[in-house]
Amino acid sequence: MLGRIMDSDAELVGRLRKGDQAAFAELVDRYHSSLTRFARSFTARPELAEDIAQETWLGLLRGIDRFEGRASLRTWLFQICANRARTLAAREGRLVPVDPTDPDGPTVDPARFNPDGGWTQAPAAWDFAADDAELVERVRAAIVRLPEAQQQVVTLRDVEGLSAAEVCRILDLTEGNQRVLLHRGRARVRAILEREVPTI
């Protein structure tokens, strides 16, 4: 499926370079909601997230002739989006430097471990279908509550399905930082869901 989308993206890029407006409309239909969702990880204001997504599309149109295909079109779009988000956030004074190596508290509550390092209360085993709309919405709401850097990594990895290498490239992270942010973000989402959805 992903291979077919990438092949289709390549065909759309070719058509877009020739000025085909239908190709642009198809790309917008395919990626706009994902870009807006990702932009929300940079700002709490929905209208600013929409502006960032719009700026991303302008960046695509301005740079399409320079797109060399070394990364997938999707990865390139997310990279443009991240750059636009940083620029707009800095312009509005909303960008706070984040050290992704800062522990920001333990990943898992230390009280859940006994002195030997074993669990005193093991994590709940979850079994749910991806089409469980209520739970999916709760997961999305939990992701939005993460610190900015964790939210960005979890959104790109777990919601958009990008690889670790793609996320490192888009967010300009080292592999180690990406791993730490992903682990901490997933752990926080799990903790939120364990508190709010105890029957999972």
C-alpha cells in the first residue's frame, strides 16, 4: 500500500511540475489533515496550525522543481511543515528551546517497582482494534497533551507511520534523542490512558 502511494506521489510530482492543478488538489486531499495535525504539535492555536499547513503547501509549490526525490514526498512535506512551524512560532515568540535529553521526570512512576526492580503493579495489557473510534480519539487527545518534542515524535512515528530515520531528518534529531522522545511520549500516553480508561 505505502509503495503504491509513493509511486502515485512520484506521478503527481511529475504532473505538478507541468502545472497540473488536479495533481496539486490530489496531494492536498491526501496530506493536508496529516500536516495540520503535525503542525498542532508546534502550537495550541488551531488557526496557526492551519496557517502552517498552508505555508507548507506554498513551500511545496515554490520548491517542487528542486525536489530531487532523495526522500519520499511525504517526508519532504513534513520537513517543510516543521521548518514553517519553527519559523512562525519564532516569529510569534512561542518557540521555547527544548532539550530532548532533559529527563523531565521518570518515564514510569518509580512506585510501580519493588526494591529488586520488578513490577509492583504491571502495566495493563491492552487489546483493542484500530477501528475502536472512542479509544483512538482518547489516544489522540493524550498525544496532544504531551510536551511539544514528544508530541512531534509520537505524531510522526505512531500516527503518520514514518520511520525513525525520517523523523530524525524532519525534526533534526539524533537517533538517540528520537528514541528517548518516542519512549517517553509513548509511556506518557500509556499513563494517561491507564488513569482515564482503567478498563483497558
